[in-house]
Amino acid sequence: MTLKKNVYVVFTEYQFLQALNIATSVYNSSTFINSIYLLRNGKRLQGIDPNKIFGIDNIKVHLIDFESPKKFIDLIFKEKPNHFLFFQSISAINIYMAYTLSKKGVEISLGPDGYGTYTNFNKKHHFLSIIKDSFKENYYLFKNNLFHGKIHQFDYYTYGYHKFINNLWITHPDQFVHQSKNKVNILKLPEFNKKCIEFISSCFNFNFDFPKEDVIYFFNQPLWSALAEKEYQFLREVVANFPEKNIIIKLHPLTDVKTKFKYQQIERVQIIESQVPAEVLLISLNNCIVFSGWSTALITENTKCNYYFNYPIYKHLEDSILSQINIPALHHIKMIASPQEMKFPNE
């Protein structure tokens, strides 16, 4: 029997979790081989223990330190996949691989990376941005000896628009807002399973020794200028509004030292610095308040908790970047402008 090979390319912790999720839920049978490639570059995927990524069942995980795009691409092509899955459509490397493999009859899937799946962008000079971004990404391919005569379009503000994509994997298909150029299959991502969560926790050597019940969890994001100050003020208001509750912050891997120091000065605040995906924590909670500005982590629903985005407090600042974005709340998330609007599930 000829086995079908699925090859996944992963750049972030969240993408790793979703790749494992698909492999352990959808393709966890003897007819498939799943090869997950973690491309470690910069600060992302640094918390993984190389001794813990041997794989499970029909899944093999490869941790690769980035050296050159061509070397990595050659490695992927040598796998000769039947199905190629990637999670970041604004990456020149990903688009080059997906397009090239599609020409060989390989099935192409795009998985989620952030909130862009559900977000409408009111981008000023959208067409000019496409020209600028396309030039930048194609030039990257050219200077790395990857130009094959095809000029690729890069639209950072439209999800899943490439014609060669066969499938879009989405957590909430009913709230998908973009239109693709081909008859793409919209596939619903399965819920995270126990095997997936246990394996990725092991890869990050993560032990959940923080409170899981009747506390407030905040999932931060790297913010800039006035937005960061507004976030800090809101956190202090949360502490004042819930005087008998502890607040736990799961730090985003790209949180800077200055922001972390400011968090540490707030009373009754605990900080989780592990690079394990925030979703691993989130699905383990019970009767908690979880909130964020607009973090991707909250896309993962835990019906035992109440979810909030305090996105409106940032929107009111009339930031030049946020003014071009309209982030909707998914069905299980409530938009709020003050801590007084937050309630525990048992209240």
C-alpha cells in the first residue's frame, strides 16, 4: 500500500499546535505519513526541547534552524509530498513552495495564522500596497536564486486568495469574510485533542502549575506607543475592579522587556513566560475570565469561561494602523470598553 504524505511548514508556536491538531485528528491513520517542519528563525519556536520532538504515531516533527531559504525549500521538495500544508500566506518561501508543488499535482492547504481570516481591512491605497509588497517578496525570491519566471502577487489584507490553494482550514467557517479566486474547499478545523495537547506541552517542557479556576487570564500582544500605555491602564483597572481575584498574564513570545517589567509592578499579577501556545492553557481553564485586545488565542473556545476583547479601548485612540482594521468578535467573544463589563461564568 502506498502511503500518502502530508508535509507541514510551521513558523510559530500557534502554527505548530494547529499542524499537530490536523495531523492527530484528521490524518491519524495508517494510510498517512505526517512530516511537520518547524522553521526556527529569530525569537519564535525557541522554547522547544529538541529532545522531545521525536514524534508520535505516524507523525514526525523536524526542528530546523534557518540557514537559507533555498536549502530549506530543497529539503521540503525532497519529501515529495502528496499534500502540502502551510500557515502563512504572506511568506515568499511558503508561496514559492505551494505554487511549485501545485504544478506537480500536490494538494495545497492553507491553515490559520492570526485573526486575518475574520478581519475586514479598510486599507488605504490597497492596490499600491499590493504592488509594494509583491515587489518586496518577489525580490526576496530573486536575490535568493528562487525566481522561476513567475511573479507572485502578495496581498497582505485578503486571506486565501491564491488560485492554487485547494483548501482553507478555518476554526469558524461561518464567520469567514474573504472571497477566494477559485473554488476552494472551506474545511472546519477540529477541536484540539488530548494527544495533541500532551505532545506539544512535552515539546515545550510545560507544566501547568498556575491556577486554572476562578481567576482572570490576560493574553497580551506586542503593542506600540499609546496602545501599550492604554493596555497598562486597563490592567490596573481590572485589578481594582476585582480586588479578590488573581490576574495571570500569558506573555506573547515577542513581548519586550520594558512591557514585562511594567506588568510585574501591578499587584496580584502573575506572569507565564513559557512559549507553549496560549491555547494549551486556555482549554484547561474552568470558570475563568479570559481577555485580550484582539489576540488570536481567544479564537479557541472554552465554553467553561467567559471571553472578552477590550479592542474598543484601542480603537478609540484613532491609531493610524487600527483605523484601517475592523476586527469582529467571534460568537463566543464579547467586546467591552471597561472591566465592569466582565463577569465570571458562575455569576
